[in-house]
Amino acid sequence: MNQKISPVAASLIFAAAAAALMAAVAALPLRPTSRPTGANGAILFCLAAYSAFLARSTGRSLRTLFAPLCMLSAVLAAAPSVIGFAVPAAVGLSWVRSGICFQGSMTRRLTAEAVVCPAGLALVWLLQAPGPSGWALGTWMFGLIQALYFVIVDMEGTGLPERPEMERIAQARRRADALMREQRLERAFEELGL
């Protein structure tokens, strides 16, 4: 049985996994100067995995994620701190989610992004415990807020068409192709005088 997972549930699962990865990075015996680089790498890895899930669940090609993830990789190389990378990563998430994966009302998508990304970053900034141990909690809180995107946008009507509708579209295309072939044959017979 092939059931599709809810985007809200998937967001919460990815947030929990990202928080666990951030806790593992915080527990590593890294020098204080290399700890932000490790955290930023973990954020990029989690964002890439979540983006791949969103792209595959909406039927988009993974190649469409190349530009945002390459740009975030360049930012990762230049980011001096976790905050210096978290803000561009949130923008990259918005680009992937509203610009590539999900279609629908532009006003509704922009409103949702304008609410959830700044709210998630503000919540992390205001409530995060100081030091690397707070990164896991901050990642989890950001993920919780990001799940609200799907509630605001209501992805039921804005994703890919349902399966029966996709079959009707495929049937219509096949009929149109058959009609085009018939017209070509008629023209050929007329030119031959038959």
C-alpha cells in the first residue's frame, strides 16, 4: 500500500532528525572555532535532505534543487557563524518550498513564507539556550514553526493533480495525438488525390 505522508508530519520528522544531528554535532569534541562550521554543515545536510523529500513528494526533479543548494554551499564556505548561515538557509528553504516544489496562490505562499521563516528564526533567537547545546533545541523549534507553512497554505489544493485527474489528462493527450495523426493522413491522401 503506497500511502503519501502528510507534509506537516514529514516536516516534524525532519525537524526531529535535524535536532538529533545538531545535538550530535554539539557533542563532538571540536575546537570552538570549528564548531560553527560543523553546525552549518549539519544544517546544510538536513536542508538538502528535506528539500529532496519535498521535490520527490511533489514530482519535481532533484535537478531543480541544484541552484539553491549550490548557493547555500557557497554561503556555508563564507559564513563566520551559525547565525550567519541560518538566515540564508531559511531563505533557501523558502526558495525550495514556495518557488520550486509547491505551486498555488502566490499571495498565500508569500504570506506563509513571510510568517513562518522570520517567526522561526525569531523564536530560535529569543528562546535558544546559550552555547552549542542549544542548537538542537533551536533546530527543533524552527522545524515546528516550519510545519505551520503547510497549514497556512493548505497544500491539499495546491500540489500535483490527483491520480484520476492525471489519468484524464493523459487520455486527453492521447486523443489529441490520434486526431493529429488522422489529420496528417487526410492531408496526405488529399495531396495524392485519393
